[in-house]
Amino acid sequence: MHGSQHPSEFYQRLFRWFCKDEFFDELQGDLEEEFYFNLKELGTKQAQAIYKKEVLKMIRPSVIKRFKLSNNSIFYDMFKINAKLALRNLVKHKLYTAINIGGLAVSIAVCAILLLYVNSETNYDNYHPNGDRTYRMALDRFYPDHTSYYAITPFSIAEQAAMDFPEIEDFTRIFPAGFGVNVTYNNETFLENNIIASQANFFEFFGIKLLDGNAEKIFDVPNSIILSEDMQLNTLAKKIL
Amino acid sequence: MKGNNLGEFEELALLTILVLGDDAYGVTIRQEIEKQGERKISRGALHTALSRLEDKGFLNSRQGEATEARGGHPKRYYEVTNKGKEALHEAKNTRDRLWNQIPEVRLELQYAW
């Protein structure tokens, strides 16, 4: 079949089969004319591919035949009557129709939203190598009359906890180094909202890959900074370097 | 569905057929639309548009000759009817009227606010 100088036999027959008879001559003629044109211009392989694609794109209501559901006319009549009955019943009992169809619609919608929600919950930030064993430490402070919940823990707790609990294999800490820092360079000011201080194993710990730079040595220089791609500072850095 | 309004692609197809004159059949119409840089369309999509235009009475078609390159299948030539031309004029007039009512300033492109 490969390298044939004629349009694919199978697709020709497929097209013949589903195309309305009154259009077949015109459409098949046009497709064939284009096929032979493409054959000269683009070669056999591409011409065949285009022909096949064109035939598949012919599958549209204006081109395909009306296929009979069955040749058995009793079956067809019965189907017609049942369909008509069903429709008439729906029209007659408007309230129940509304409740049933509305309920079905709402339940399908709820189901779809749930699926989307679960899908998004289980699929984001999956790149962390030990995501299932990574925990964030929080702080609950119990007072006699109430309990306060904090998402922040003291800096030294990590080291002490690692000593006290052998289950802790590794830890890393982050510290917000400023909310809304203005960085000015050459009269251009950038507002950076998420600058975070961290320790050397941060990138290894969370499995974050660097686009550029040496991962081993990034923390060798005190006060060094790592830029994420969407930071405005990054545009500046590209200008300087 | 069937009114005298022209869809955007329908208008394009009618104009292309007028550009091609006597040589307007499936292959040439498609090539011309592609050549004018408008878009790539499948033969099937073109057929849908053409048959709808024919139903609306904007197009006439007649069987043409069959050539070797077409595997013996005859061509079908298309021709815009008077009704089709009227519809084109009407579409153009509407558009011109709207264009004329827009002050020049508002048509200037704005890149920054």
C-alpha cells in the first residue's frame, strides 16, 4: 500500500460508503484532483496523509448518508411511537419533567465538579519526590480557655525535633524575608511580593530543578538570591547579565 | 436557519466564487481561499457551506466535465445567483454604514493606557 500512486483504496471505499450518492462524484473528484496535485508537489506519503485526513473530515451531517437504524419497519415504527409517547408525556407533566430533568442535570453537574475538584486536588505539585512523606509543622497553643493555631513555628524547633524524633529524616525551613520589597535599579523599580529566605537543601528537599546556575554552589555566597522565572526581577537580571 | 443573512465564511465563499468567475469548483475555491491567506479549510467544511448557500438560493451549480486527474468524476461548477449578489451588496452596505458612523479617533489603535 505504501508508496501507491493512487489514493488509499480503503479510504476511498470508506468515503464511498458513507457519502451521500448525489455528492460523491463531486467530492471524490475534488479530493482525487487534489491528491494527484499533492502527489507531484509533496510526495506520496504526504499526499496520502492529506487525502485520509480530508476523508475523515468529510464525516459531517451535510455529507454523510442517513443510515437506517434497522431495515425492519416495525421496529422503526415502534421506535417512532415510543419516542413520540415519551415526548408527549414529558410535555403533559411539566412539573415532574422539570424536577426529573433538573435533578438529573444538577446531579451530573455536581458529579462533574466533584471529579474536577478531586482531580485537581490529587494532581497539583506532584513533582515533589517525597511528597507523601513531607509534612509541614504547625503550632497549636493550648490556653486554659481556648486554643490558638499558628502556621509558624520557632526557628530552632526543626533542629531540636530532628534530634528528639528519629523519624525525621530531613528538614528544611523557610522564612518570609519581606512582603512587598521595592527593588530599584537604573530608575526602574520592581515590587517583589514573595521573597523568602531558606536554607541550602531547600531545592533538593522539594525537588525543584534550576533552569540556570550551579545547584551545588548557589548558597556559597552569603546574601545570594535565586530568581524564579515569573519574578519581575528576572527581567532585570537578564538585562544586567 | 434560512434567512438572508450571510455568515462570515459564507460571504468569503461567495466573494471567492465571484473572483474565480467561470472556473469556480471545489478545488479552485479552496485554493483561492487559502491563497488569499484567509484560512485552511477542509473540503468537507467547504461542502457544508456551499450546499447551505445553494439551499438559500445564493448559489447555482452545474455539472462540469470529468478529467483523468479526477478519476473520472465530473466537476461541479458554482455560480452566484442574483439573490446571492443582493445579499452580498446588503452585507457590504451594512458594514459600510457602520464604518462610516465610527469617528476616526475611535479606530486608532491603542497600545497603552
